[in-house]
Amino acid sequence: MSDSSYEEEEREEGSMMFEYMLRSQQLLLEDLLKLGVSEEARTKIEAQLEVIEETLNN
């Protein structure tokens, strides 16, 4: 395997891992909202979810 093929494969794996971590965090935050949290916490969680959604869409 050439260096460039190896580097591209590493990049793809890193990208998939990053997406997996973001999606996991998204699910956990959504579960927190379902459990019921304070209004302040809800606002912060919703802001984090927006950032995750924007990141995943780009």
C-alpha cells in the first residue's frame, strides 16, 4: 500500500470515528432532553445539538 493510500484510509477512518462520536453525543443529549432538565440546561443542550447538526451537515 502506498503512503498516499494509507494516509487517505487513515483520514477516512478518522472522519468516520469523528462522525460516530458526534452522533453518539447527539443521542445522549437528546435522551437528556427527554428526561427533563432545567430551562438553562435545555438551552445549552439545544445549542450543542445545533452545532453537532451543522458539523454533520458540512
